[in-house]
Amino acid sequence: MRIILLAGYRNHSESECPWLADSDGLPLLERRIREACELSPSIVVVLSGLSSDDTLRKCPSLERCELVFDTNGEEANLLSNLRSALKLGIDPAVVLPVEVSFGPREQLKKLIFFAVQQGLRAPFHLLQAMESTGDFWNGGFPLIISATGGQELLANETLLGLSDPQIRRQELRLASRDNPL
């Protein structure tokens, strides 16, 4: 499954850019790309704004990714980043803002497995994991966008963001240590 890393939803200079901040000796985006490469050979990175040039210089693993530039300038956000990436194709994908971790691999694998089982017939637009408590797992990311969701996000110009009520969500309850699946 393709992975879309969103790194253009905030307009920062290099010195303030969170995805260029050091993460154990590497820029955070470089770290996320390396983690994504362990999960999939198909990675899309969305860049935008002032930090794009610096990002290209400081993240050598970008050469293994498809690059997309969100051209919305100061108006760039998570939704515009995702729409920019979806113009490459509306195949189902794992979506992650670079500032958020992938979380525990076992939980991520459950999320991906559920999405793959649903396949192209998935009626939902976005799949998000939930804790057994009802809270979003890992802050709601990564999320999975279905092919239907990709079509909706590209076609529906009235959407205000990824939490817009027009977007159909499927919640997947993940097991906790106290409540195994």
C-alpha cells in the first residue's frame, strides 16, 4: 500500500520547520521516510512553502520517493496536501503528517490489514483507528484513505478539512492490553 507523507501543511522557514528538526541525528522527515521504506516501496512526499528547498537538500531519502508540491502557498493545509498527492492516483493509501509517528507497528498492521480486506468495495472515505476507550489511536494518524475517499476528496470542493462531516469515516477499534481483540 502506498504511503503519503504530508510535509507541506505549514509554511515555515528552515530554522522553524518541524520536519527539519533533529530526530536522533536526522531531520524528522528523513526519519519518517526511512520508517515508511520499511513498510512500503511506494512513498509519496508532499512539500510546500519556504522549507521545500532546504528539505530537498537535507533529506537524501527523498530520491526514493515521488515528490509532490502543494501549490496553495500560505493556504496549504493537511487537506490541500492530501489532494495534491491524490492527483498522482486515487489508490488506497496510508496518510501521515510527518510530525506524527507511525505508532506501534502491530497496530498499524491491523489498520492496513482491515483496509486491504475491505478492498475497492470499501464504503468509507477514511479509516481511523480508535482505542478501546473511544479516543483516536495515535492522535488519529496514520489514517487510511480508500479509493472512494480519494475520489471524494478530489471532487468535493466544499470540504473544509479532514474532519469535515461530509467525509465518511470507518473507525477500527484496536485492542488494548486490558481488552485484546
